[in-house]
Amino acid sequence: MMIRITRIATTIAMLLIVIGICLTGAQDTSAADRDKLLSEPGVYGTFATFRIDDEWRRLDRQTRQAHLTALRNVVEHHKDTLAIDTYLLQGLSDYADILVRVHSTELRANQQFLLDVIATPFGAYLTSATILNGLTKKANYVPGFPDQMKADLKVPSESGLYVAVIPIRKDAGWWALPQDQRLAMMQEHTEAALPYHKTVKRKLYHSTGLDDFDFITYFETAKPDDLHSLILALSKVKEARHNKRFGHPTLLGTIKTIDQLVEALGR
């Protein structure tokens, strides 16, 4: 009897969520331009990690599948207006189980997506581990780099299965430096990173005032050893001396489509 009541309650909750999504999204029929959201400046990126309560894994398979279906429905609905990426951290990180990266031109849209996720039956079993917010901007220092370095940076980087997210906070001394000194340090930083440019794809978010950090660095790669070597190389340049906080958390996982994530969690 209790199992039947639980399933009925889950079904009712899913129907309410679907109805709510339809009502809130009825006036917005434009599809998100994923390429623009992932490449242009002035876009907000939100990184949200969650731990899955052990109680959820004790639910019967049918109930868990229903919960994951509700999660997939929320993601599919918001893909009309957001660029959404999902990742599995479980097995590579003890900090959290899943990571969601969301891009939009309105920070409140990222917020609403996460509220809708939490409102699902699955959301009742999720505990927020961390939320990071950042903004994409035009490169501050690249225009002052030598022409050859600019050309090298235009070579496409390869993506891969693995993802890492490392937030960074600078010290006050960094911001007090004149622009030309910071430019020289960032040129040294870039020289150290170039050997790994092809195999490690990077994206930078500015988060001062939006978070406790100043930057969020995002990496994709098929070669975790190259990511390891890249971070070691960057730790040796002068600019790294101004890192007041590097990581904490450092998030490591694998890229999963929403279908792949649902399959992995539903096993």
C-alpha cells in the first residue's frame, strides 16, 4: 500500500511540474542558439553540483526511473532558451555526484532552471554541494600579445570525455598591478599553456562580485595527463603567485548527455 501511495504521489508531482513548465514557457518559443551562448561575451554561466541522497538509491527501480524522466523533461524544456550541459562526477570526485553547466544571457534564467530541477521528485533527494556563477567577457590581454601567439591561440582545441572545473581567487596585489605588468605575466602564462592548447580545451568565466571567486576555469580533454601537465606548468609562472585560492573545490568528471546521465544514474 505504501509503495502504491508513493508512486501515485510521484506521478502527481510530475504532472504538476510539467503543467508548471508549460505555463511558464508558453510565451517563449525561440530556440537557444547554443553556439552563440558558448562563444560570445556577455553570457552568464552557472555551475551547479549536487549530491544524491543514499535514500534515493534505495527506492525501487520504477520510481527512480520516473524521477529521472522528470529531470530529463525539465532539461529538454529549458533547452529552448538555455545551453545546458550535464556531467557525471560520481566515481571521480567525492565532492558531488553530478554537475550541471547552464548558459544564458539572463542570470535569472539559470536560476529558474535550477529551481525547476529542485522541484522535481528527484530534486527532493538532491543536496546542493556548490553553485558557481560567472560571466564571459572579451579577452583582456590577448590583444596585447605578439602576432604569432595570437595565431597559435586561434588553432582549435580538441574536446574530450573528461571535464574539470577549477575556480580561482586572486589576491589584492594582482588587482593593484599596472596593466602592463599583468599583461607581461599573462603572456608568460599563455606561453606555458600553449603546448597543451590543442589537447586541452579551456573556457574562462569572470566571477568577481557574482561569487566568492574571481574566475572559473573550465577544461575539456581526452587526455587527463595533459591537463595535469598544464596545471603544473601554470603553477610555475609568476602570475600563479597571486592565486589566493586555487580550486577548493576542484571538480573532475565525465561529459554526459542528459540521456547518458539518466542511464548511468538509473542502473
